[in-house]
Amino acid sequence: MKPATTKVIRITARPSEGLRWARSLIKTASTAAALSPSSSTSPPKLPAEPVELPLRLATRNLLKSSIDLAKRTVERPTPLENAVNQSLRDLEVARKPVVAFCGDSKSGLHDIVTALLEEPLSNDQTRRNALVGRFDDRTSSGVSQNTLRIRSSDSLDRTGNVLSLRSSWLSSHGFDLLELPITSTPVSLLSDLVSADHIILITDNIRFSSQPSFASYIKLLANHPSLQIVLNRINKSTTAFQDEYTLASEIKSILEEETNAENRHETTFKISVVSSNDALEAIDIFRSVENSSNATAAAKAASMELYQAKHKASSISDLSSSLVSALPPTGSGTSSPSDEFLTQSRTGAFIASHVLASCQSSIDSASAELMGAERRVKNLREVLRAELLAAQREFFDSSSQTLGSPEPPVEQRKVFDGAEDMFVVDDSLSKSRRDVERILERYTWWNLPWRVDDLQDEVVGAVAEHYAKDLRANVHFHSGKLSFLSKTLSEESERTVAFPPTSPFNSAILQNTLSQISRSSSPHFSPPILTPISSRQSQISTHLVPQLQSRAERVVASFYALSFGSLGAAWASSPILFDVLGMETAIGVGALGVATSLRVVLLRGWERAVKKWWEGWDRVGEGLGRDVKVAYDEQVVPQLTRKPNAAANGLQELVEKREKDVAEVEEEMKGLTHTLEALQARIK
């Protein structure tokens, strides 16, 4: 049975009783050494080996440390605390060993106890009535529904849950008997078993391990130092060997589920097969023979043979012998004063082992919960990384799906490698360049002189209409997708930090931080990216276009200056040409030379001006790509990742704190486990 887990809170351990005892021992030794005559010349000698605490004291210290750990690890430690407190009280004074019989009403519990305590040779009918009817008044005031303690006494008495009667069997072996009808949960029964030094768990050969709660009790008592299983043969259709084998197989299957069952000693799995019906029938036969005054000797002999056969078939004597041998010897033969607490220390060690098992179960649950929280953090970071890469690829990759265009096949998609692959920016600027080129192509060398005044207005208008037009549309389209992605990541972040109220990872501060981030975050992602586009467009309109206009005007001015100079030179040389070529030929040759020179001047000058324009265009375009990438990385990405990162980092802090707490408790658990093993080695 694994208790639920709560938050482990590290507290300062109180000095144990054993530690105080050891300190007082050292202090006494030091004081004695200081008062001795030789203390001034020779230092006190410390013991070579550590002092071993008495069994009783060691067990009490272990119980206190175990329950102290349980209070900080187990969700509902009250049943364990009750059992430990009762065990501590049990260790205050030495007592007789106690044998506990556990079973339900159908298992034959009452009949087996009756058969063990019956004394056929006794004629005390009052005693017999008190024994047989010991549970008839269990509903009366002050009598428990579950437990009954039976002890040997010279006088018959019934006080509350204690029945005192004469019993040669109990008095000769020096132990009391505890009868526990199973009507409660296993953990609540633990307090009743604190004073039980040997436990007998009873079932029948009809239900075997299917008896209600039998499997739970087997698991609960799996580490008890002295456990015995009794199989009551109610059904005689099978042999005792078959019944024992069946029950042993079922118990083995049950214990295989327990992680520490393999560490138990095999002798504690002893199975005794008895027949309560045969035992009671044998007693009735014996009494009928003793009380019959008219029976012949032959009849009495036959009845005694039947009694012996029934008594032997019941195996009650074998159960009695195995029970007595399971308990340590008591009385004046003890070898040391600590042996008087041997059986009680064994039982106390069992309670401590169960408490530590519950603590270990809680630690395992805490570790599993810790791993689950770590997986949540890892999954959130992986989802965030994958979504950011996908969003970045779709935004900057012109081959990804855009508004009104189908998604291309996988084999035709481009691979986004980072800031160098600004596909969508390059494609948009290439298209804008073609649109502006169509405007500039209207200006040729022969019409530039009289159209130069319109150049700036037309180019500015073309830039305003066509510059990064597709990029703007792509930004608006992906702004909606980024808003949806932001909402998705926000929901994923909230799911990541959503834990039950009792979980140590449920943090109201973290959830409040995420709520504040949600309220302060903007759902619009286009303004940060549109700003550099507008800035670069303004740079072209206010700097590059005026420079183009200025160069064009200088070309036209050069054209006019060269035109008048060429005409003057032609006029000055006209007399010579007239004499050589004739007037008409000379005029034609002069006009052709002037026109050729002017065309060359205009064409080359305009081409250089346009070339300078496109060089500036390319520089601005490269800057736009960098600006868009910087705006995306520094404004869009932080806006997308702010809440997921806060959730992952906040939960990671809780995980690290929890890891530290669990590690400290695991270290304490290792120390207590080592102490338990050392104690079990002493009382084995």
C-alpha cells in the first residue's frame, strides 16, 4: 500500500535519545578523568570502539527518527504515528510475548483459538462458557468490535477487551494471545499488531488468498520477523498437500509484487494446515466419553480412538508446537538484561521498517513526480523550439505557404539556414526592382533633356507603390499566424505549470506571473517588422531619388553645354570645310558629328547615373534584410517566447528546489535504513 506524496519540507532533526545518552556517557567519562589523580599527567583514553546502544534504546531511537521522517514525507502519517506511539509505549516496560491470531469470521478464527485454549480434562463449565462465548457480548459498552486479549490467570475475569482465565498452555509457555477479527483496513490494524510478537494469519481452503483483504495483509506483514500462515481445511474434497501447495503458490504471486519481499527470511513463510472442525469434534467426543457414566469400556475405548484420530487429523498439536518454537525462550534463562526486550524490539523494528517502507514509497512517488515535472519542462522547450523554427522558416522562406497560394510539395521547399537565407525579402525586393525599372526605362538619352523635371516625382511614386509590396503583404499574413502561435504557446505554457493543489509544483506565484505576461503582451506582430520597411523606403525616397535627380540634371546640363560648344566649333571651321567638301556636305558632316557626340554624352552619363542608383538600391535592400531579421529576433521572438520561457524557467526552479529536498530526504532515508539493518542483525 503506497501512501500519496506531499511536499518534502526539510526540518532540523532533534537530538535522539541515544545521542543524548552517548553525550552524557562521554561527559561522565570526561568528568571522572578530570577528577582522577593522574588526569594532570595523562590524557583520558577514549574507547577504541563506539558504544552499542541497548536494544530497547536503539529501537526507540529508530522509531522516533522514522516517524519524524514520515511526518515530512507521507501524506497521511496519522495511522503510522499512532502505531509508533503505541510501540514506544510498548517498549517502556518489559512484557510477556504476545501471539496474534488474525482472520475473518469465515476462516475459522474463533474455532482455532477455542481449540488451542480448550482443556478437555477440565470440568469447569463456567470457564468453557466464557471461552466459547467470548464474543457474544462484543457489542456491549466498552468492548471493542475487533480485538480481544486472552491471558492466563488463576481467576476468571472479563474486563473490556481482556479475558483472563486458567490456561495451562498459556502459562507454561509464558505468552498472551491476541485475537483480531479482520474487519478494518490493514493500516488501521497496524496499531493493534504493535504488541504482537508472533502473527498467525488464518484463511480457509475454499477462498485461499481471495479472502477479503488477505493479499493486503500479506503485503503489510511481509517483513514481520515472525509471521505464520494457517490454512483451515473446511473443504475435505482435496488433500492437505494440495491445499498447502495452492496457497503457497498464491502467496508467492502476491509477494512477487513487493519489491522488498525477496529480502525476507524464508522461515517466516511457514504454512500450517489445520482443521478446526476436526479439533472441535475431537473435544466434543472426549467430553462425551468423560461425561458418559453408562458407556461400556469398549465404547469408551472406541470413542478415545476416534478422539485421537480426529485430534491428529486436526493438526492442532502441530500448530501449537510450531507456535511455541517461533517465540524466544522467556524466564530466568535469559542471557543478558537486554534480552527481556528482544521480542518487543523485533516488533518495534517491524513497525519502523513499515514506516520507512511508507517513506520510501513516498520518496519514490516524489521522484516519479519530479521526473514528470522535468519532462514537462523539456517538452515545453522542445515544442517552443520546434514552433519557432517552423514560424521562422515560414516567415522568411518565400516558398512557404502564403496568402492565396497552395503549400508546395516537401521536395520543392527550400531549407531555411538562418539569417543568410532571407528568401522573402530578396524576392520582394527583386519584384520591386522590376517595377521601378519599368519607370526608369521610360527615360532614354533622347527624351531625358525635356523630361528630367518629372523624374523625381515618378520614381518617388513608383517606390511608394512598389517597394517591398509583397513583403508587407507577407508580414500582415504571418502576423495572424504568429498571433495564433502565441495563443497556442500560451495555452501550452499554462498546461505545463498546471498541477493539482497538493502538488509541490503548484505555484500561485508562477501562475500569477504568467497571467501578468498574458495581460501585458500585444497580439499584434506586424508593427515591429513594418517599421524597418517604412524606414528603408523613406531612405530611398529622401536620399537615393534626389541623388538620381541631381545626376540626371548634371547629365542634361552637360548635354546643353556640349551642344553649344560643338555648334560653335563647327561654325568656326565651316569655311575650311566648305572649300574642301562643299557647303552642303560640310553642313551634314558637322551635324552628324555634333549629334554623335551629344548621344554619347547623354547615354553614358545617364547609364552611370542609373548604375549608381541601383548600387544604392542594393545597399538599402541589404540593410532592409538585416533590419527585418533583427526586428524579428529582438521583438517578435521575445514576444512569442516570453510566457513559455517564464513557465519553463519557473518550473525548472521548482524542480531544482524539489531535487534538493528529495536528495536530502533520500540521504536521511539511507542512514535510517542502515540503522534498521544493523538493528535487525542484532535481533535476528
